[in-house]
Amino acid sequence: MADAETRLAEVKARVAAAVARAGRDPAEVALVAVSKTFGVDAIAPVLAAGQREFGENRVQEAEGKWPPLKARHPDLRLHLIGPLQTNKAREAVALFDAIHTVDRDKLAGVLAKETARQGRSPTLFVEVNAGKEPQKAGVAPEQAAAFVTRCRDVHKLSIEGLMCIPPFADDPVPHFEMLRDLGAALGLKSLSMGMSADYEAAILHGATHVRVGSAIFGARD
């Protein structure tokens, strides 16, 4: 069974090939290694192999393992890719370099206060519920433009991009195309989309951040 360093190299090669097929600049696409549920022992070889962008789902879990790693690796960027509760916004702004799941006005308002108070400005993405799934977080596609406008004009937040997780059973490509077109209409330069099963398709349709976990770290318990 391949180790994490080998799997990382394979994913990077496939990312590079997809970028080349799309005729894009490799610098436009960031590989975010999703380390949720994996401990420091599993992360260490991926860090040693040069990976510097990591994703976590939960603030509390990230607080338990990332501060010393960030202290040792100042160029490391940590992405929050899971739902964010308002009572964890203070900790999220302090720890994360990017938050991919801004999805409601109450959260936007709290993030605005915390970024001002802490003097930190994480990169912010609005999460779009591409499949309108009731069990998932995110703004409905038809409400996304108005929400981004409120984030900018009311909450004075700088929104850099959009994020989505297509429904598991769907062809992801129409959802990627929807997010790409929506981002273009809103003048947003970043698209967080694509995971272990579909990151190459996401790159072909404009992803700037692909979130890859099991293809790098292996199956989760």
C-alpha cells in the first residue's frame, strides 16, 4: 500500500496534468491536503514532502494539532473547509488562513467584527449549496449574488471566491460550471471545488483550490 508521500506525489502529478490539459497556469491551482481526522504523525510526512496547504473541517480539532506545526512552518496555510459556528469564529479567524464556508449573514457579521478586532484577514469564500440539499450548509445558487453583495456592502468583508460540494450521486461537472459562471458574474477570482474523486474535472472547469483528502492520506476510519 502506497505511503502518504507517494500518494501526494501522484496527486500532484495528476493536478499538473489536468492544469496542462486545461491550458492554465500551474500557479492558478492550489492543492489543499485535507487532513481532517488525521493526527500529526500522518501529517508529518506530507509536510516533509513539501506540502504547505492543508484543510480541516472542525475548529476544535485543528486547534489541537496545528498551532505548533504552524510555528515550525511559517509558510503553511490552513484552510477551514467545514461548517463554522458563530461561537467558534474568534478561534477560526485566529488560526485559519482561509475560510471556505461563509454562508449566512450572522456569521458574516461576526467574522467582520473578529477580523477587525484581531487585525487578521483570512481569505474568505462563500459556500454555495450547488444541489440545494437540505442537509447541507451553503447559500442557494440563486441567492448567492445577493449574499455576496451584502458581505461586501453591509459587512465590509472582502470575499475572494466561491466554494461548493456537489451532491454525491450527481455528475459534478454541471455544478462546477454553475459555480464558475457565478464566480465570473460576481467578479470573484477563486473557486474552491473538487475533491479526491473529481478534482481533475474541477480543474478543467476552473477550480483554483482543490480539496483532496483520502487520495493523499488514505481511507478514514
